[in-house]
Amino acid sequence: MKKITYILAGVTLAVLSLEAQAQTQPQDTTMNRTVVVEQEYNPDIMDASKVNVLPKVEPPTVSKKAVEYDATLMPATQIPAGIMQAYTGKETQTKAQPGYARLGYGNYGNLDIRANYLFSLSSKDRLNLTFGMDGMDGKLDLPSNGGKWNSFYYRTHAGLDYVHAFDKVDMNITGKFNQSNFNSLPGSIAGKQKFVSGDVHLGVSSTSEDMPLRFRAETNLLLYQRQHDLMVSNIKENIVRTKADVTGSISDEQTIGMAFAMNNIFYGDERLENHTSADFNPYYLFQNDDWRIRLGAHVDLAFGFGKQFRAAPDVDIQYIFSDSYILYAQGKGGRLQNDFRRLETITPYGITNQQPDDTYEQLNAAIGFKASPVSGLWFNLYGGYQDLKNDLIDTPTVKNDGISNVLLEEDTKNFYAGADLSYNYKDIFYLAANAVYRHWTTDTDGPDVIVSFKPAIEGNLDLKVRPISPLLVGIGYRHIARQGVEESKADPVSNLYLSGSYELFKGISVYAHVNNLLNKNYQYYWGCPSEGLNFLGGVSFRF
């Protein structure tokens, strides 16, 4: 009887304890975990060629927001409660499609062809193949109502890029081919012009932070041929370019390094001298949470042709506060090699009656402030002074019988001030803008008309909006005002443009671009007219 009494008492106590527990607990014990991830996206901006802002400024880096877990305990209403297992899935980024192709055509015979495919051969091997062709063929309005000019310009590019990742070193092998055919300058004695170039590159770079010395080294073979020139036809330029950069840590915050670059240049004509340039760049780097200080110098030597010794500073000081605000000052310089490739970027019809020495940036000093006060927004304000020795100038004042551009070498200086701004909101709204003002002077006693075609004011504005997921529309404006003088002043570049794309199906989109909506007559290069109102449209594929 006593045993039965003890059993009943134990059962009673167990039931009472369970009821008391149920009354004192909240209503639920299910554990919810919510992962909040914010990823910022910064798309490439199309049609941003010929943007030349001084000085080159790197946007501030804003750290990604950490993953936050909501681990609130919510008791269950029944016993025993079911327990939710912790989520242990790996967060991965969506894999990009390896293939891309685009084909477009426009009213001036505008052609736009792009193709790219990335082969992931293994976890350590990647091969990327690219092909592109663009250009135009149509009648353009000559400046000052001078009639029509049947102009054409076609550029072709092909390349391959192979990367193999060893355990602590990456090896990179690339090959490129470029060809430009054009007839852009009315009445030029050069007439139709053609440039052909090819590059072969082999490079290695360390990838492990544990190595006592980190390095990057490369060698390049650069081939270039100009079909027409006053000095000689079909002139060839071959360059063997070697670069290396070795760094070593002397503490957690301090690094010393040595960068080196050498160019061995050979010509296929005795009227041009073969020569060698060697650039040494020792530097010291201090970096912690608040400061980034780089102290170095460029020591440049030349053998066989050109000024034999030059030197310039390599100083960059940044103070970071509140994580995303940076005050900075810099004093930089160095060699700008006047090979055939740089001549083409200054003007495709630049003719030299003698071999040009390299341009040397004696000093590019600037101070500025850049910041990212909120996610997606950054801006940069800066001002500075630049001193260029043997600056290669495309000038309208010196002509050969009035029909060909001549490149002059002069010492030039300019004061500049500028601003950059970009804002991106969840890939729905994107704004990018920049502007820079420069005032050019020259050391010669002659008039400043020598630098009259130099850009005085440059501005770019690009706005893109995605009102619905498959549709992206944009509007932009580009302005370049030349310094000019009363006797000689070119019309400013004034290009208002529209763009848009629409994804018809997954991976298949149509796109369109309309340039020069104001139908202005302007020149990117002296004497070379640009297209009036023009449009281009096509289709693109991702696969």
C-alpha cells in the first residue's frame, strides 16, 4: 500500500512541475535565424572613353557590412518541443556566364562587334578569348560649312589571356593583335592610314602573404607598324619591355620595395636611333588604420638617345578618419614614353619631322579630400599643379602646306582643379559625374596658341535608371572646351547621348545608343570632323 502511495505522489509532483513550467515559459521555443546580407554592385560604365582626369585618384574603399544573425529564442507551446537545426549552408556568389557576344549597326555605317569567352580549364587554369571590331564609314560635315568628307575608321582587336595558379605564384600569358584603318583628316598628305600592332606578355606574381618577399615580374614584346609617315613609309617599332616590383615587410605596418622598368626600343630605319631607358623606383610604405604614407623617388636613365638622367618624386600621404573619409596629398612624376602607341593617342595623324624625346612629368602635386559618407556614394575634390618637360603637343599652328598635323615638343605647365562623384542605389539608380578645369602655359616666348588645343574644361555626366528589372535606360553628356586664343579656337566637344537595353529573354538583350543629339560640329582631334546625330542598335547574348 505504501508503494502505491509513493508512486501516486511522484506522478502528482511530476505533473505539477510540468504545469508550472508551461505557465512560466513564453509561448514558443522555435529558434528563427535571419541572415541579412547587403551586397553592393558597381556596374561598368559604357562609352567612357577619352576621360582624362588629373590626377589619377582611387576611390575610398568601404568595408562590406558584416552578416547579422537574429537568434531570438521563441519557446514552443507543446512538450517535448521540436528543435530547429542550425542552418549551415555556404553562402556563394552567383557564377557569371562565361560567354558574351554583341552585334550592332548604325546610320553612319557604325559597326559594333564584341565576343568574349572564358574557359575554366581547371580549378587553377583559365583561358579568356576576346574579339572586337568597331568603326564607321560615312560622309561627315567639314568644319566651317566646308562641305562633306567621306570618312571611315575601323579598329579590330583580338586577344587571348591565360592564367595558371600555382600554390604561391600566378603565371599569366597573353597575346594581342590590333589594327586601325582610317581616313579621318580631310586633305591629308598621308591620306588613308593604317596602324598594326601586336603584343606578347609573360608575367609572374606572388599570391601568398606568407612569403618573405612578394614580387611581380613581366616581360613584353611590343610590335608596331605605321603605314604612312613623312619620314619613312611602313616604319616599324619593336620594344622589349621588362618590369619588376619586389617588396618586403620590415614590420606589420612597414614595407620597403623596389620597382624597375626597362624599355629596349628598335626601329627598322636608320633615321631613327635605337635606344634604352631604365626607370628605378625605390619606395617606403607605412600603413595602419589611420595613415597610409608612401615615400619614394623615380630615377630615370636613358642610353643611346634622349636626356640621360632625370628624377622625380613618388610621394603619397593619406589620412583616414571615421573609416571612410580621406585627406590626401601627393607629389608624383616619371617618364611618359613617346613611342608610336602614345603618338596615336595624342593624334592619329601626328607627323614628326625628327625623333621625339620622351615626355617627362617633372612634378604632379595635388591635395584633395575623398569620402564615402553613405553606402553607394563617394566623391573626391582635388586641386594641383603639373609640370611636363618635352610635352608632345598636337597644335593647330604648325602645318605642312596646311594639310597635316605636326607634333611639337614644348615644356608645359598647368594648374588644375576637379571633382568626381558617383552614386549607386541597389542597381536601380546609378549616377557618375566628373569635371576638371586646367590652365595651360608654356615656357616659350611665343604666343600661348601652341597649347590652344589643350583641354581647358572637361566634364562628364552619366545617369542610368532601371525602372523594371529587364530595362536599363541612360542619359549622358560629355563636354571638352579647348583653351584656345582669339586667333585659333576649336569648337568644344558637346555630346549629349541616350542609351538603353532591354532583356527579351534570359541572356538575350537588345540595345541602342544615340550620340550627338544636339547635332554639333566638334573635333576630338585637330582637323578631324566627328559624326553628327548618329545612332547604333543591336543585340547581345550571354551564354
